[in-house]
Amino acid sequence: MNPAGGLARILIGTLLALAAAWPVQAQSPSQPAQEPALQARELAPGAWYVEGLSALGSPANQNFISNAGFVVTPAGVVVIDALGSPALAQRLLAEIRRHTAQPVTHVILTHYHADHIYGLQAFKAAGAKIVAHQAAREYLNSDTARLRLQASRTELAPWIDEQTRLIPADEWLTGDTEFSLGGVRFVVKAVGPSHTPEDLIVYLPREKVLFAGDLVFRNRIPFVGQADSRQWIKALDSLLTFDTKVIVPGHGGVSTNAREDMELTRDYLTHLRKVMGEAARNLEPWEAAYQAADWSRFERLPLFRLANRMNAYNTYLLMEREGN
Ligand SMILES: [Zn+2]
């Protein structure tokens, strides 16, 4: 028996399951799909967010699949994440103008994933300063980023087109920073490499609002992908020390059960590492270890069927590498 072949079949099976579960939404030219609603909600005085759809990016949803936040101060507006297309970013700018005449002075990026950054050029044109962690530069200058954008020009046309560009930050952070704008205090913490090498979170101590990017997945199984789960758990532990009333995750609804949601993500990652770490150390074949593991605490969560096998497999490979 060839274990690699078995694993390849499992991977292909998982990919097919993903493809079947996320149908591409067709857009008929004679009947343009309705624009996805983009309406800001205020979470605390001056702190707002818009919630992306729980879906994969498609022409019909304009790639509106991630959240963005904005904080209105008397000296300008700070935006957290730039949404998934320039058109969406324009709509967010219009939404911001419904609530304040202040200009957007800063955009802070939680990480450089496509669905959080393709709107950047609209904010840049509006005069905002882009702030991100310097670990994103490697990705930004990589073929992966270039090819991803190229593919998006087809897959997400017309929302991503030849005019859509990858925008570097104006200020690259090397670690944590804090600043005040118009009397509002912003704590920016570098928590990568966890979901990505460049993860940042933005915390408002007075409002007790935490913009957590993709570090916190709410009430669902996270997609672990190539993430460094050891660092991710550490990052969650440090976020758990913040006094937080509301968490705005990178995807999905806001959480007022901040502690519970962070603990769920952390405990899931810890469980994956424990089970898959034991299997990797004992040179147990992956499939057998996966079948033998106890998933009962997590198997009722949304996306368990779609994500858990892939997460477990990626973690198995990670634990093999860490073991060396
Ligand atoms: Zn994301």
C-alpha cells in the first residue's frame, strides 16, 4: 500500500467536497445580481464594522467575504482592512461618509490576504496612509501574490481587473505600536506568524473593541491552512489577557462572547496539535490516526465536515516538520 497515494486521494476528495459545497454563483448579463448589502454597524461610540458574506469570493458578491472596521475620531478615520475589491472599498468610503465628514487618515491591515487588501488602492487614492507589518513584504513581492491577482482578474471579473494593483504599505511595522488620533487610543499588536507571518490586531482600550483579523473564527471551525498553529495558540493566549467587550473577527459576525470564541479556536488548535502530534511521533499513518481521534467536542460546529480533515492533515505534516 502506498500511504502517499492514500493521502493524495484524501486531499483530492476534500478538494472535491469543497468545490461541491461552494457553488460558483452564476451572473446572468441580462439580470445582474443584486449588489451585496454593505451597511456599517456601530459597536461602541465611534467604532464601526461591515460584515462580509459567509461565502467564497465570486463575481456576484464582488468578493465581499471579509469584514472591515472603521473608527471615527475628531481628527480622522482609521480603517481596519480594505475589503476584497476597489469597488467595495469605494462603497465603504461612501458608507463612512454617511457617518462623518472626517477623511480616512489610516488603513491598518490585519494581514495581506486578497480578500482583505484588494480594496487598498481606493483608500490610497483617498489620501489614507497604509500601515501593515513588514513580514507581508515577502508575500507582496512573491510570484504567489502576482499569480493570485492574475487569477482573480478572471475569477472575479469585472470587480478585479487590469487596474487592480497590489499596494504596499506606506509604513511597515516591525512590532507592536500604539498611537492616539483625535483622543482615541489605538493599540496595534504584532501577533504573527500565526494565521499569516504578518498578523496584526487592533485594540481600542477605552471602547474595549478588538479587531482580531483572521486569528479568531467565531462559532466555527477555522481554516488552518499553512498557519503556524503553535504561534497562533500563543497569540490567542495573549489576546485573552485583553479586557474585551466586542471582537470583530476577519469573517463572520461580531462576538460579545469574546473569551468563549477565542478559547474555542485555541482549544481546537491545541486538540489538533495534540492528536496529530502523537500520531506523527508514533509514525502512525495519518488516516488511521484521524479515524481513531476523538472529535466529539468539535464535530457539531459549522464547517467541521469541510475543514477538519484538511486541518488535521496539514497539522500532521506540520508536526512532522516540527519534530525534526
Ligand atoms: Zn480572511
